[in-house]
Amino acid sequence: MQINAKNVQNITLLAIESSCDDTAASIICNAKIVSNVIANQDIHQQYGGVVPELASRAHQKNIVPVVDMALKQANVSLDAIDGIAYTQGPGLLGSLLVGSSFAKGLALALNKPLVAVNHLEAHVLSLLIDSPDTPFPYLCLLVSGGHTEIVKVNSPSSMEILGRTIDDAAGEAFDKVAKILGLPYPGGPLIDSNAKNGDPHCFSFPSGKVPNLDFSFSGFKTAVLYFIKDAVKKDATFVEQNLSNICASVQQNIITYLLSKLKQAALQTKIKHIAIAGGVSANLGLRTEFLKMAKDQSWTTYIPKLEYCTDNAAMIAMAAHFKFLDHNMASLGDGSFASFDR
Ligand SMILES: Nc1ncnc2c1ncn2[C@@H]1O[C@H](COP(=O)(O)OP(=O)(O)O)[C@@H](O)[C@H]1O
Ligand SMILES: [Mg+2]
């Protein structure tokens, strides 16, 4: 099936994302993103991870100015909005409640339809923002802080999970290794930047051994932990002296593992339109190696812009656009919070 996002006219939606620690709002007009505003929450850095209660309080503080700015940047008034979309889940309950309550309040006050969006489906559809002609089905390696999945996308409303992590997510592996190395949260981007000057083959670590298209990262993380502990026992300055090489090697290990499973999925399904999405798809090493593999395998690739990789409301707006077209609206009384299981 080919759904051509750019042929669809005259729908303007406001989308709100608040699943974790970013408060975001976006306006989409006729399937084009016209504003994309995000307020990050630096407060979590000092705790080495997201503190749910602090995240929901920060969402409460940020949501009005973020929505206001998204409307202003798009030069759109609330009257001109045809519907209000929000992230239904998965995510932190308190964080989701802020975005969903705000969206429902606004929908009630303005008497506009409401669209509930699954955060993971939005990641998987994020590439359609800039590649509206992407043919279905495509495969998407979805790699974020909470999820690692290979998804077969049959259409914007029909997706199948072909494989998923049985423990940690790829982003979690990046963040946990970064913590072991004494880097602040979120460590993924810092591993990425340190890896640029390192030798990716300096150190090697075992990859998770799970069958089929599933992933496992917990053994890898533990192996890195004990490797660092032993090395630091012998030389207290080991991490300091070898930071770039450790980061490059850790990153290489994660990338090779992710891409080997993605290649297996492409061979099994015979699909050659392949995408990456989610926070970890911002990783420069992954983007580069993915393109290399694509050349070898004759894949057509789809990689979202950096701003659409990590959590954002533009992808919620894109996913909401398709649901709005399908008349797939939420009700004000819907108090459920989605999971990706189907
Ligand atoms: N350049 C990068 N390299 C590796 N990991 C990254 C990079 N940028 C972001 N990440 C990771 O992406 C994850 C966040 O993904 P995101 O989709 O924004 O959030 P969530 O997991 O809440 O959906 C974090 O684990 C973060 O470390
Ligand atoms: Mg995300």
C-alpha cells in the first residue's frame, strides 16, 4: 500500500509529547511540520537518570509556554486547529498524565477532536516527515532509551514487531556504560562524541546471544562493568587514559549487534526499504555503518533528521495526521496509557 502524505490537504493539528523528560509541541499543516518546539529537562543530569516525579513537575511548568511557542512559530491560532494529539504511551505515568490531561482540557474547551498516539509508532513513522513517499512495507530498527525493536511497517496503522530486546534497550546500554565511565546522563550522545577520536577495535566485549530477531544487552553491560572494574584496580587512571577507545569500542559493539539483526530481518522478509528511528538513531557511528551496510545490501534507506530521532512532538503530529485521516479519534474519557504490544 502506498500512502502519500503530501497529497493530503487542509488538516492542521497540534501535537503534544510528554512521555519522558522532554516537553514538546508541534503544529502540522497538510502533513508538513510547521513548528517543532522542545523543552529539555536538565534537572535529571545530577541524578544519573530520569526522576519521574521531577519530570512530571517540569512538564507542568513547561507545557503552556511550549504549546504557546509552537503556535506562535507556526503562526497558527487555536481556532485554526482541527484536532489535538497527545502521546498516550508508553512512558512515565506522571509525565504522560500531564500531556494527556492538557490535551484533553484543550480539546474540551475548544470542542475539537482528540487523537491519542502511541509514542513508538510515532518514532517508526518519524521518517515520513521528510520522506513522505516511503513505500510500504518498510523495516524499521527502532532504538531508543526504553525500546529496541525491529518493526515491519505495513502502513501507518499496521505494524508488526519482528524482534525486540528481552532486557535492556540499546539506549539504556549506552547510558549505563556511560554511567560506569563516570559520564553524566544521558550518556549516549557523550559516548558518540568521545568515540569519534577512538579506535573501535581496541577492546572487544561479548554480544547478547538470543535467537531470532530478539536482542539482549544485559550481559554486554555487565561485561563492560567488570572489564572496567578490573582495569581500574590495576591502574586508577585507566578510564581517563582510554576514554575515547573505550567509547569507540562500546559503540562499535552495539552497532555491529544491532545491524547484524537488522540484516537478518531484511534477508528473512526480503524487504529492501529499511529505516532507523529513535534516540539512538542519532548516533553518528550507527548512521554511518547503516549506510555502509545499505550499500552492500542494496537497501534504500530512511534516516530521520537528528531533531526527529530523539523524543519530539513532530513525530507525534505525523502519526496523528494519519489517525485523523482514518477518523481514529480518542475520547475525552479514555484514561488508558498505551503499550506497544499488539
Ligand atoms: N548520539 C547518540 N548516540 C547514542 N545514543 C543516543 C544518542 N542520542 C541519544 N541517544 C540515546 O537515546 C535515548 C533517548 O531516546 P529517546 O527516543 O529520545 O527517548 P525515549 O527512550 O524516552 O523514547 C537515550 O538512551 C540516549 O542516550
Ligand atoms: Mg522516544
